[in-house]
Amino acid sequence: MVYLIRITCEGSASAARLDGVLKRVLPPGEYVEITGPEGLLTIKDKLRGQVCIFTVSLGPGGMNEEYRRLIAALYTSPQLLEGVCGGIVIDGPDELFTKKIGRELLFIANRAGCLFPGKPLVEATGSLRNFNVQARLLQSSPAEAYKTAVEQLVGKAVALTRKPREKFDKQHLLVLHASSRATSNTLLLWKIVRSHLSRRTEIEEISLRNGELVDCRGCSYETCLHFGEKGDCFYGGLIVDEVYPAVKKCHALLLICPNYNDAVGANMTAFFNRLTALFRTDFKEFASKRVYALVVSGYSGGDIVAEQIADTMSCNKNFILPPHFALVETANEPRSILACPGIKERAAAMAVRIEGDFSEPACN
């Protein structure tokens, strides 16, 4: 069953445009429409194993009071979307706020237990210029490209609920970090999580601090594609020699990300950017891989970093975002992560999720 969760800004041009797209994508009888966060709460016992497509229309300035109530409902109900496979469509009246709202909803819904396929967010800016490239590839108009993107999103979410999970005795987990073991609370958190993983998980750990790591310099599309077809990149180095083969091999990727100025660190950012060359040729393979994250902030802002990771790895790089993909903690002084109340239990639960996600159906 497809549940269409409508979060509407009445009277806005974006609401009317979004309505038109949805009527073309979802014929009557193929979905159940749920209005507002209150409507979502009334069907909470029917959601497991179903698809929920969240659609949000924005008013001027990105405003939608009903959307804020949805975020509050999801945040205070961390198990509400367990067993749900989701997708998100944001329509706005100008060029701002669609990505901001989309990535926030992605993180909060995931925190409430929602699984998302790769590229789970469709955003329509006021001008629809963000669909110019897709329209050119489809030889259609931006409006038609928008409609196609929503159609594909619904199809992916439905397919993920029905697709049997690939069976294998062990999963290969790739762990990437760029931290110092002597001082990093995030690496210490990983050590606790790792202690709870069984022999069913084969772990490959790579430090992005080893060797020179050159960030992406923005090669032309043709150059990037040429090197990507060979599993290579113009700038070579650690990313090509070690990281690319490990990404291709892994079933799941765990990113260890301290909060640096409310963003991931420079080396992790370079990994995100350099992954584009491999993505151009392996995007279908990426669609079957899962991404997890450990995020530790010295002060605050862990949610911002988790949103950045979800946006980059799922919305852009096509990785599956499994339920509760990120463990987000706050710890400042070295080793102070150990003093966080309940940290051992949360770390153990994270390990259970990492192993359980590879042995259970996508939506159960």
C-alpha cells in the first residue's frame, strides 16, 4: 500500500503545482491520502511494511506550519515509521528552502525508523530550473522531468518493499575515518560499536589520513566519466588505490564523522567529492549498498552533520539509508564519550542495526 502523506500550504502556487503532478503519477485507487501529521498518527498501527510518500508544499520564505508539526510528531515518536519505506517530494515557490526542508525531513523521518531508497528526495524550485539537466536528457520539459522524477521515486520505494534481500553468509562493512586515535571520541565510539559486531560482519577499515588526499578539482563530465569507467580518477592516490576498490566490494559503508564547524572534516569532504567519478559508472551498484554514520559533536550541531551525510550519500550518491542510520552523540574532552549516560547500550543497538539490516527484509 502507498500512503501519500500530504503536508499542504493552502493557497500557495507550489501546492497547486504539486497537486497536478501527484494526480498524474498516482491514479485514484492506487494510494491512500493522509492529511497532516494528525492523520499520520491515526494510522500508525497500519504502517509497517508499507510505503509512505511525504509531500510538502512551501509558502513564501519556506514556511509551512503543518510541516513543523510533522517534524515535532516524528521527533517525539522515534518508532513511528518502523518498517516503512519512504520518499520525499518538496515543492517551493522560489529557489530557496527545498533542499533545506528535504534533508531535514529525511533525517528526522529516518530517525523515526523510516528506510529510504537511494535518491529519495525530489525537490521542485519555483522556476523548475533545477530540472533543466534531467529535461535535456529526457528530451522533455522541466515540468515533465519533475513528473518523471516523482514517478520514479514512488516506483523505487514500492520496489524496495518487495525486493528480496540478497542472501550472503557475511556482510562486508567498509569503515572510513580521518581522525587521530589518541584523541578522537568518534573513533572511541566506533571501538564500542565494533565490539558488539559478530563474525558475520567482515570489517575493512581505512584511514583517510594516510597519504596525500587531493580533493576534487572539477574535471569536465567527459573526463570524470572516462576515468570512472576504469574505476579510476584523474587525481589518483589513496582514493583510487584503496577506497574505490573497497567501496565496490562492500555491502555497507560506515562513516566516522566528528563535527568540524558544523560539517564533516576536509578529508571526508574530499571523499564525498571524489566518489563522483566512481558513481558515474557504478550508480546502480550503489543503489544496493547501505550507509551508516557515527557523529560526535563537541558542543552541538550533530544533526546538521548527519543531514549532510544523508544528503550526500543517499540523495546524491544513491546509497540506501537504513532506519536510524546515524548514531549522534555529544562529547568534548578526549574519552568523555565514555561518560555519556547509556552510551554502551546505544552503541550495542547500533551494532544490532548494522547486522540486522543485512539479514532481514528491507521493510518488515
